[in-house]
Amino acid sequence: MRKFLFGAIALTVAVLVWWGNHGPAVSAPSLYQLHQHDRPVATAIARIEPRQPVLAGTVTYGQTADNQPIQGYLARPAAQVHPAPAIIVIHEWWGLNDNIEMMTRRLAGEGYTALAVDLHLGEVAQTPEEARALIGKVQADLDGANANIRQAYDYLQTVQQAPKIASLGWCFGGTWSLNTALLFPEDLDAAVIYYGGGITTDRATLRTLQMPIIGFFGAEDTNPPPATVREFERVLKSLGKSVEIHLYEGAGHAFSNPSGMNYVETAAADAWEKAIAFLATHLNTTHIH
């Protein structure tokens, strides 16, 4: 009960920071401003086949407060015999589209049970305006989004019997990867954060985290800007946390997104290899070459 209470308090603080970065009135560029000329086209990283055959499909992993099913996309190695370490995969602001499904299969190809959650509850955006509206729905029901993530964790732990669980997300999903860590500060085994303007630098909030964290950010990004990234890193290190931050020169916002037009191939490829090596280290799997 104490662990849950501390996690809930920390997440509440983080959500307030997230709201400040993504709400209607912000001083830094909003997600909409950064993506207003963007479209959810597949980037190069989302067009690479998994390293080994995988099985994948839609699963129901939870339900909403009004008892509607929450469906996600589950992928695992086809040759898997025993329960594998798992990853909660969290989509960009566009939603759980084909590109996120492909990245989920790629993660499964590295030896994991990967579950792409759906914080947009079946809706997928094709334009920045649609994506902004979907983000607004998440903001309006943060309790529902938190419950969504909790149910995903429980599904992987109980139904899939995953011995270890990590989180990984891009942009909007990067913020929610950190939020997942704050929901399970002592139980999540690793967190991978691809940018995410909602990262908090609050010392009391970050103090609760016990898992190793790796983060990938663009030096040309403004949400979050490099100064926030370095403060995030400094606070975590001052607290004795295991954190590895990579800030890529020449890369801006969403440089590694599976969907979008801001892709920077060299930075994205390097970040992917580092993320896979990090997961292999902390989830105790063999990196497939």
C-alpha cells in the first residue's frame, strides 16, 4: 500500500508537469506547433523486418471505467517456449497505428513479449489536428490513462507471466514511459524514453524511481529543450539513479518516431541499437545480431 501511495503521489506531480508542457497554454512550443506540418507516414525505422519470426495480433488487456474492452497489439517470438521478459510499448501522439505495430514486432524479434498499449482507445490520427484532439482526451481523463497502463502491466505479469517488464515510448509515449516508471517505481525493471516534452525534473518525484533509465533526445529539440534534458540527467545522477542520456546533435523533435517527417536516420539507428543493448542488459536477454 505504501509503494502504491508513493507512486501515486509521484505520478500526480509528473502529470502536472506533463500538463504544463502539453496543455492549451504553454511557453515552450506545444506538440501541435512542432507537428503542425507533419503526417504519420512510416519512417525508415518502421520498415525494417524483425530479426526473427514473430507471432502478433490484437489482444484485450483491460477495460475502461465503463467496462469497455481496451485492446492492444501483442507480439512475441514465434519460437518462444517459456515466458519472456516484456515491454510496454507506448505510441506517439498519432496513436496505435501500423507503424507502432511494426516496431512492436521488431521488439518481439529481439526476444521479448511486446505489448503496444492504446491510450487513444481505438482512435488513430491522420492529421495534427486529429492528434491534438486525441491528446486532449487523454488529458481530460488522466485517471483512465493511468488505469490503462496499470492493466497493461498486470496483463504482462499475470497472463503472459513475464519475469521482467520494461517500458518504451516515443514523444507522447516517451512522457508516458516515464509516467509508467512513476506508476511502478520499485517494480518496473527498465525504462526507455524517446524525448517526451513532459519529462519532470522534480527531485522529490524522481527520487522514487528504482529502475535503470535510458533517454534519447535531440539537441535541436525545444520540447524538451537540451537544458531540461541535462537537468533531468543531473537530478537523477545526484540521487544516485542509474541513468544514461544521449543527446544527438543535428536532431530535432521526433527524430526517431516510427511515424512522421522529422526522422534523422543516423541518430535514430544509433538510438535503436543503444536501446536494444540496454534492454538486453537489464532484462537479461541475449542481443540478437
